[in-house]
Amino acid sequence: MRAELWSFWTSSAPSSLSWVKTCAEALWMKRFHAGAEENQGLVVRDELAHTYGDVCRCDSQASSPENPAAFRSDGSCEDGAHSTRPKITTWEAGWNVTNAIQGIFVLGLPYALLQSGYMGLLLLVLAALICSYTGKILVSCLYEEDENGHSVRVRRNYEDIATACCRHICPYIGGKVVNAAQVVELVMTCILYLVVSSNLMCHSLFFLPLTPAACSAITFLILVPCMLIRDLRVLSRLSLFCSLAQFLITFIVIGYCLRQSSQWASRRLSAVMVDFDGFQVAVGVIIFSYTSQIYLPTLEESMTDRLDFNSMIDWTHILACVLKTALSVVAFLTWGEETKEVITDNLPTALRMVVNLCLLAKALLSYPLPFYAAAEILQTGVLKLNSSAEGSERGTLLLRGSLLFLTLIMALCVPHFSLLMGLTGSVTGAAMTLLLPALFHLQLKWTQLGVSRRILDLLILLLGCFCSISGVICSIKGMITAFEDK
């Protein structure tokens, strides 16, 4: 009897396992994959318009099954029409990305290195590689191949990607959740710029009787003209000046640290004994310093030559990695355990005043980019305001004014720069930079990916989950402790 049972089991097990595998693949394709037409790598324009809410229509001509109109990789439609969005060059797009990943938050990296030791150096490099990769795969999710094998842009933004991935599970929620996460991250970025600006103003104008609240109010008044910015080309010029100012400040700090190189022999990074809570906050700070994914779909769509997008992402992240690592290492070697949350606070008084004034100007010029992006998402993706409708100008100004005032109120309530930066990076930064791009890439491109690419995306997905959960716990604990000690 046992022999018969064993014979039955050995003969039926392979077929049972094959049946389970078939059912699992069918479930994935039905519930989690983006759709049958995308599994085959083909794009039918009228079906995509019905599914995604006609997000890909060219402004010059409505599409139809006989005359499909979809965005190609060169920024044009198949019929030769072009999008009405103002175009920017590859260099202008690069300055915007550099502004996002090489911004004022670099000043918190030496403190993050102090908290994380040698692991922080590894994280600085890995974060640049991973964020560069996730930026490129996120933009690749905007494209599908048509019947001729050409890449066609069938989605416009992060929301459209989320809608495509979630349409079989929660078709009305996926895009809204991503929009909410984008707005939270962008608003938190604006708050951080206000916090930094107020801090810098207090330290630079120490001879004036200005309280932190007064500095925040002055900063608010300076930023009021941001409500009038409507052109991405204006933001590109501001980003150019911000990036040049950042390079100048970085070289000034590095130059001063090199002059103090005689003190470096007594500074040692921690190789083994690293505080876990501090390390998790440092992970959030480092990840957030490389966050630019929210801007990438819009920047890529606005580029005159979209084929240069991948190379632009590569050189901007390489440059950022080199400068961030150099600044973090030499600053730690100069000040060691005395390294402060904002590294300029360690500089001598005279040099600190000059650098802080430059940083103040840079922080104020950096604010419009996330503010503009947040306002656009709220206006077009959340509130669905029609820019051509009567009274739309008044509604737009009211929305932007309310958003600007909200960032001021939050900046007054949460003044701890590094801890707030770590909390934001752990919650929305890790999700938008690591978790969601990898998840969406797996869902939309599953059949086109090899085993190694699937494993890489899964590892990034797990890393994003770990950073989000552990980082937010440690950051909240740190903020509670800071407020109790206040």
C-alpha cells in the first residue's frame, strides 16, 4: 500500500507543481500586471486613451484608431505634432536635476556620516547608483513599444504610471495615493527650505534683534513672487544659479577643511560601533539628498532631445556623488565628534557669515522648484482645475498663496532640520525614490525583464520597504526626544 501511495505521489507531484505555477502566473497577469496589450509590448492608442483617461493626446490633433497620436522619444507625435509644453535643453534639465539632488540638504551629510560611520560612505555611493537607476526605470514606465517596435510615450506623469499598475486592483485609488505622496514630499521639501533659510538668516544677521519667527516671516515675504512662476524655463535658470552657488559653497568649505588637514590624524570614523537609531536617520538623510524622481517625468517630457535623458541622469548623479562624498569626508575629518547638524555652523564667525549669506540666497532660489511642482500637482491632478476656465487665474493664485502660507506655519512648528529631513526621506522619499519605481517597473515590464533585472528590482523594493519602516520609527523617536529636551 505504501509503495502504491509513493508511486502515485511521485507521478502526480510534478503535474501538481506545474498546475500551481500556471495558476500563480495567471493570477499575476490578471491582477497585478498592467494589461494584455502591454504584455505583448503593443500600444493601441484608443484603448490606452479609454483606460488612462486620454492622458497622451497631442494638443494639435485628437487621436483616433485610424490615426494614432502618441508621444515618441524625441518629443513629437507620430504625425509630426509637438507638445505645447515649453521645451528645455538637456543642460537645463540637468541643472534642474542637480538643483534637486545637489541642494541645500548636502549640508546635513557630514552629520549623517558621523551617525553612520564607514557605512555612510558606502551609502553615499550606493544611493547615487540606485537613485540613478530608479529614475531611469521610472521614466521607462512612461513608454511602451508599438507594433513597429518603436518606443511610444503613452503616459505623462507618475500618477498615470500608478493608475496603469493599479487598474485591476484599485483603479480609482492608485493615482490618488501617488499624488498625495508627491504633494507631501514636495511640501516637506519647501518646509525644509524655509527652516534652513530662517536658520541661516538668524546666524548671518546676528547683529539684528531677529527671532526665528521673524526670520521665517521675512523669508515668506521674499518668496511671495513664487506664486507668479508659470514657465519651466524660468525654473531652469533659477536652478542654474542655485547649482553654481552650491558648487562655490562646497569648494569654499572643502578649501577651509583642507587648510585644517593637520588635525585630521585624530579623527576616525566608526567602523563597527554605530548607533542603530542614528544610522537609520542617516539613511533617510542620504536617500532624501538624492530624491529627484518626482520631477523626472515632467523634465523628460519637456526635453528637446529625450534620447539624452539617461546620460543626463548619469552625469548629474556622478557629479553629486563625488561632491557629496568629498564634502562629507573632509568635514568630518576636520570637526569629528563636534560636527553639527548644519555643517556651516562649524565654520569661523567671519567665514560662516559669508557662506551663510550665500546659502540663504541659494535656499531662497531653490524653493520655487518643489513649490511649482506641488502647486501643479494640486491644480491639475488633485483639484482638477481647468486653466482655461473663467476665474482660473484667481483660483490658481489662491491655491499657491495657501500652499505658501502652509509651508510657513509648518516651518514655525518643526524647526529641527536634520530630524525633519530624515523623517521625510524615510516616509515619502524612500517610497517615491526606491519602492514605487521598482514596483511599477516590475508590473509594467515584467515580460521584458531578465532574471537579473527582476532580482535587482525586488532587492530595491525590499530596501525601500526597510528604509521607510525603520527610518520613520527612528526619526519620530528623535523628534520626540528633541521636543522633550527643548
